Amino acid sequence: DRTELPIKAPWYPPITALDARDVKAPPVFEVTAPKDAPNVVVILLDDLGFGGTSAAGGVIETPHFDKLASQGLLYNQFHTTALCSPTRQALKTGRNHHSANQAKIAEVATSFPGATGMLPNDVASIGEILRLNGYSTAAFGKWHETAVWEISPSGPFTRWPNYQGFDEFYGFLGGETNQWAPAVYHNLNRVETPDDPGYHFMNDMATRSIEWMRFQQALTPDKPFFVYFAPGAVHAPHHVPKSYIDKQKGRFDEGWDVIRERIFEQQKKLGVIPPDTKLAAKPEDIKDWRDLSDKEKKLFARQAEVFAAYLDMADHETGRVIQAIEDMGELDNTLIFYIAGDNGTSAEGVMNGLYNEMTYFNNEPKGSDVDFMLQHYDNWGDPSTYPHMAAGWAVAFDAPFTWTKQVASNYGGTRNAMVTHWPNRIKAKGELRSQWHHVIDVVPTILEAAGLPQPRIVNGTPQRPIEGVSMLYSWDYPKAPGRHQIQYFEMFGNRGIYFDGWFAGTVHIKPWGKVENRFPEDIWELYHVREDFSMSTNLAEKHPEILAKLQEVFISEAVKYNVLPLDDRRQELFNPQLAGRPDLMFGRDSLTLYEGMHGLLENDFINIKNTSFEIIADVESGKQPVNGVIIAQGGRFGGWSLYVKDGTPIFMYNYLGIDRPAATANAKLPTGKATVKVDFVYDGGKPGSGGTATLSINGDSVGSVKIARTEFAIFSADETAGVGVDAETTVSEDYDRAASRFTGKINKVTINLK
């Protein structure tokens, strides 16, 4: 009975024979997948909109996406949730993101039902369902589904990939990572990636995927595999080798208006959109390219070159994985979903783009200053930057729609090109499918293709019904009526409803803006999307009765799926106390760590921001001067470090990579035991104010420094804290990662808040 998982072993009556030679042993019970069940590969790119791939009319070549489209089916009305974590949970569970408790990204979970960030036990993932039905399972790349307070060496691990059905995991758990120096986990363990100028995570994860599949096929060739392959590309930071960037030189000098028009015309030429489609108006906040200064044009064109290079690399590395499947002779029997984005293209680089994305979260205006960013023009995308691009490009790559990522009330935020490929079953090649579908439809499609029922019970817990519908019917019948008739959308108060060819929605908050209205004051729009592909003509005034009906449907769906109450808070929700979610450090004013404890994310570490604090380190030195890090948090783009250079203690505060004030001791560490202390006195006032750091050895003051500004919100999205080492990128340029290891002994380090 495959409706109850795990499948129960058959019962055999007790054996009464005394001698094993006198009786036949029953067969060993093994769970096997159904006969002819295919391998399954789900590829999910990040932050790429509908007009991103060349198969969907984009100007950036994606030959491997295009090749699958030419040999399979391209869906031009496939939808996501408008944001990272919610799309990923919906994709892997077949339920709406609020049903999976993932209203928004994992970092801003609250205690409201539908928004806790904690996948409930009655919503099993496709990984677990396939694993319990005889598949080998693996996930590579971005996860972004685990509650942030559960990502620590103490767990719990129940919502980590290995406990969500994946035998193998190699990737990062957060929403983004430095591609040159990533925060990588292999299963439950942090791993140190090579400190090598040629290293890039996109290449690494593809290689790891290929190696795993080869092992799996070599050892268990009769067992199908399921691979979830989720690159960090093209989410910020846009990190990519120079060889890819050079290929894009000059390709975006015409600007985002011309590029947007070109994508739109190519979409019509390819037949990806209906010939009578109109190009929807762009947001009024996005300037016309012709009105920009020469400096702005130069910088913004460079940003697009790097973005395009990143997509080029992602498609190339994804192509290596697909080629490996073909080389193993398994491509014909592999069902592939290649989804070009988990939402629309990101406009979170705001109007000018960002040299260091962390400057945005800390409200540092220099980070988006054109003259300042031009100083990094030649290095844009390399390890010295942590960049994002201007919002105008997001609008262009989301053509033919108006809006972008975060805007769940417009297809610019939710429509993504998707290819389905399975030669053994899908006989149509290079055809378009225009049935309206949603990311929650992938799981039921996989189950039907594999000949598996939806399970009633998984690991002892009755399951709530899958909320998506299978797309398999559309494979053989291009004109078949769509079966996904109703779908709500909601993100930060941006909300919409699709119902039988109509769409109603309201833009409550712009990706680059602030809340301007209370929810009842929002102005709704109405589109007949069966006739108006791009949502170009608002029919709200012409058909108020239809709008009113759809608004009623939205409320009904919102109540049904735990969407209410609406919550438009953004910055505030990064604070766990305001959000009402658990926090490992809540109520604590002291933390003691020991040598070897590292890889601690900001949610695992005591919060020293916007307050006075002290660091007390008990260390030991030999006769030779010691070197290395005593304790550090963050890295190149923001953080702090207490370290020793040739026996001299130094405390450095790295303000967003812009300023690095340091207190350098006027004395060296003595031989033997010593106590090194940093006393930081916060100036007070508004968040992010400065302070004075005083350094002492065994109670004697040996140096101080005035720190003009501090980071009030976040040091890093993925850089960690550690004792005895500065992992990932380094806070100080006085040492590299290898040289950051402390050469003496650290007995303990205590941080006290004051």
C-alpha cells in the first residue's frame, strides 16, 4: 500500500522449524519504485523573470534551456509565488506556500499560522515521498526552507534537507551566499570550500551533482534517482568569472528600454506570447534610459553584463549536469523540469544597483552612490564585490509585464518560463503549452508520471491533500483546457487572484518602496488574462462586478489557506522579537564559546549591534609570537575581528567594506596565559551609531579606536562567526583564510552585552 509511507514489510507467520536447513527463508523485503518509473530532475534557477531565457525571447543566450525546450515542451503560463522560500516549499510539497507555513522568506517568519517558517508534519515533501517509494534522492545548491533558528550545530535537524527526504545534500541553507566563498553544508556538516581564486560554487555544485549521479548509477543502476538542482544564480550577489563577463561586453549599452522592447519583439517572433500582445507599461519610478547621465549608463550597463554572464554560467553548468545524464544513457528515461526562476527578476538592487548588497540592509547611501560604485567598475562581479543591479534591468528581463519579484499581484513577479522534457513519454518536441499552471502542480505531475498515489499517511502523520493539479494531461493534448482554475497570490500585502481566465490584484507595496496605504485603501486592478497576456489593459472600471466577485474569491481562498492576517512588514520582521518567532539568543546577555566553535550564523550568535559590549578572551602563547584570529564575525563586506598579528592583538571593525577602523595594541601578548579584552562603548542615539573600542591585555589598556558608524541590521547574509578562524571571506586584509587560524591556544571567549 503506497498510500501509507513508509511501506510496511509483509507479515510472515512464526517459523517452527528448529534447523535453518529444514526451512526456506522468506525473501528480504525491499521497497522498489514502480516499474518504468523515471528518474526525476527538477532544476530551479533563482531570481530570473519570464523574459530571461533565450527560448522565451530573452537576449541572454541559454543554450541548454533552449535545447531541452526544442526537444520537449515550453510552458508560457507557469507561475511561482513571487519570492524564494515560498516558491521552493510550494514546489517540493505540491501545496500553497501558506499551507507549508512559508508565507515569506524563512528569515522573516512570524508566529501566525501559515507564516511560521516551519514545514508541518502533515505536508510531506516530494523528496520524502519518492525516497520512501524506492528512489535515491539528492539536493544540490540553494535550500532556503529551514527556520533560521534551527540552522545551528544544535539543530533540530528535522527541517534540514536530509530529514526532508534527501539522502544527499550539498549546498547552502540560506537565501544567498558568496559564490566565491560560500557557506556550504554537506548533509548536516559545514564544509570548508577551497581557498582558491579559481573556485566558484556554481561549478562546484554541478560537479558534486554529477559525481553523485555517477555513484548512484554505478552502484544501484536499477534504482531511479531524484535530483533537485537549485543554483544560487541569478540571485545576488552576482558573482561570476571574468571569462563569462567578457563575452557580454557592450551588449547592454543600448539600455533597459531598448532591451525590453527587443525581448518583447523576440517573444512575439518566437510565438512565446500571442501576436496581439501589448507591452505593458513599466513602473513610473523607472527612469527612461535616455534621461540617465553618462556615468549612470556606464555603470548600469556593466551591471547587466555581469548579470547576463551569471545566467550564462548557470545555464552552462546546468548543461553539464544534463550532459552527464545523457552520457550515462539515462536522459531518455529522465523527467526534467527546468524552471527558469523562482519568481520574477529581482528589483532589490533598487534604482542604482549596489556594490555591496549589505549596504542596502543597513541604510548606507554610499552603497548605491554612482560615483562610489564606479570605483568598482572593473571589478564588478569579482570577489571584491557583493553586487546587485539596478531595478530597471529587472523590469526589462520581466518583459512583457510591468512588475518584478515580490509583486505577487502581477505576472512580472510570478510568471516563469518552464520546460518539461522526458523523451520516453513526451513525444511532442519543441512545442508550446499555454495551459495556466502553478508551481504547486509539479508534485502531482511527478507522482502521476511515476505511477505513485498521493500518500494518505507519511511517517505516522495523516497528510493534508495536495493542492496542485497534474500537468501530465497537457503533454499529449496541446489544446486541452487547463485544469488549474483558481489560484491566489500574496506577498507582503501584494495580492491577487486568478479565476477562470481573469486576474484581479493590487500592488500594495513596491519592491523599492514603503507602505503607503492601509489594506482597505488599496486600489485593485482587473485583467482578462485569457485575452490580455501581458496584463496591459486594466478593466476594473469597465467590469466592477467581475472585480467584486474576484475579490470575494480571494478572501475565500485566503481564509482557506491561512493567508490572513495580511502582513506588510519587511525590515521589522528581520527582528525576531518584533516578528514573534523563536530566537536562540532571546533574553541572553552573555555567550561563551570555545576554540573550534565556528560556522555560527547571525541567528545563532549574540547580537552586539546597537549596544555596548565586551569581549573577554583567555588565550595562551608560546615563545614564538602567535598569529591568527581569536574570534571574528562576518567578513569582507561587514563584520569585526579580534586577531593577533606577530604577537600584537588588534580589534578591527569592518563597516560594510567601506571603513575599517582598528585598535592596535602597543604591546605584545606575554608568553603563557593572558586575557585579551575589547570594551566597546556605544554612543547611543539612532541605530547604527558609532562608539569607542578599547583593547586591554591582562587589565592594562593597550589601545583604542573611535568607530564612526556601525552596522545596525545585518553583517552578512551568510558569513559566520567563529573562534580561532575567520571562515569564508575575512574581516581584515591582514590575513587570508588559511592564515586566520590561531597559532596559540584559546581556552574560551566570552561576549557580554552591556
